[in-house]
Amino acid sequence: MKARQPLDLADLPDLLTLRDAAEAVRMTVLTMRRAVKSGDLPAFIPRGRDPIRAGRGQGYRIRREDLQAWYFRTPPEDA
């Protein structure tokens, strides 16, 4: 069995979709959507996106710093 590589989120773009965020932290999109809906993982819907589709997870964007803070349970750098 191959050893897992440590997560390096520094190479990610500043804004991520739910799918990109899920792939980065090796979780499912459903897990990410649940974290956003529960308020544990901060996310926003960009202007101009359909709020109904965004409610299904197709429009959310997550800041890299927020993803890192949520995944490693640390406060964001700007807080």
C-alpha cells in the first residue's frame, strides 16, 4: 500500500469550488456541502449565480485559508 502524501494546500488557488476543495482534502463533495450548510466551513455564492443551483452546491466558493482552517481546525490567518 502506498503511503499518503501530506496535504499541501499552499499550491491551491485562492478560491475553490466544492469539488476542488473536496479533492484537495480527499473528502467527498457531500461532506463539503454538509460542512458549508452547517456553517462549519465558510463559503459564499458569487454574484450572478443562481441561488437555487448554489443551494445544491453548484455555486459555492471556498477561500483556501478557510478550507485550511476548517481541515486543520486552526483559526484563519486574518482572524
